[in-house]
Amino acid sequence: MRTKPLFTAAAALFVLTACGSGGGMTPQDAVNGAGAGTGQSQGDNPADPKEGTLENPTKNGGVNGSAPDGATGFDGLPVAGSMKAAFDYVATYSRCKDLGTRPDDERFYSGDSEKDAGWGVTERGVCSTGHREEWTRIFMVSDMKKFQGAYKADLYKQFKDDPEAGLNGGFAIGQDFAVVAVGDDEVRGLGQSQLLILNCNPSFAVPSGYKKEKALVEGCVLTDFTGD
């Protein structure tokens, strides 16, 4: 996941300029591998609704415990269930530290909050990487299909001025969170995670040997190609 065209381009968008899953099924279905879900992420243990999320990854083991064995595409992505779990996951693959969630945190980009409702974002976090002005931002998403559709629509507005906008992708996403990392080291680190990059540029073609999975909206793909 590269800084340059990939995440800095996404950073400009959630001005947004960038875990709750989205798109036509319940969170329970997401845990069981039935497709893309909506609402807050949860496991299938009534006594512990967070079982199977990154916060309590008792299903299948590991930090990606919520993803079903053998799942691919969106169903195989990590489910966080909380900002803390998403932050811990991102920090595992990067230097992300000092999580901030206050709206007045100066590390947020101007305008980050303007599209929260329209993009299905319910909570925002930002962390430092040790380099000045290289911050990683985490967005909890209640409806990932809505989020992907909003990203695509925003991207298409940019094509009039820049037909190559988003050519190397936008957000790195899980089932219920999206990440924007700035800095080559951070992008490479997150590239080792199980997150996939959302790419909605119609001119983009996934190079051979890289993952190409269907996104939740037509005309977008999920890939592990970072543009490197």
C-alpha cells in the first residue's frame, strides 16, 4: 500500500480526503461467511456478541479470527468490532501509536468529518508514525457498501480534472474499517496485512499474480496490488 498515488490520493478524498460491515447481510452472516454485512460486527456466541471480532478473536484464532476459514474477497477481510481492535490491528503492521479520537485532534485532515454520515463512517481515529505529517487514519464503517459507493462517486467527480485519480487505489479496507496510511514504510507494512485495497478507477487493471476480488459496488475491485 503506497503512500504516493494510493493513500495520499485517498487522504484528499475524505476531505475525507481516509472497522460495522456493509452491504446486504447481517454481521452474523459476515462471521459465518455468507457475504457482506451491515451493522455492528459481532460473533455467533449470544453470550459474547464480540466473539469472532479482532477484539475477541476466538473463532479460528489469530487477529483475523472473525474471517471464516477459506473465505475470499470481502468475506475474508478482518472484522474489528471496535476502534481499539482496529488500532491494535493496524499497529501490528505499522508504527501506528498514540491513537487520538477527539474531533479537534490536529492530526485529522480538514474536512474529515464532513462526509461521515454520507460515507457510513461512525467513528474516526488517527495515530502517529514517528514522522512529521505522516499520520495514519482509521475509519469505523457501519455500512461498507455505502462507503465504497461514496468513494466511487467522489472519485468519478475528480475524473474531469484528473482521469488518473485513484489509479493506484484508495482505502485499505477490512469488513468494518478503512485505513489511510501516509508514508512508504507504513504503506509497505500494511501491505503485509490481510486488508485489501479498494480500487474504482475504470482504467485500472490488476497485474497478473495479484489478488483481484469483487468489491461491494459495481466497477470496483479489491486487490493486494499497491502500485509498487
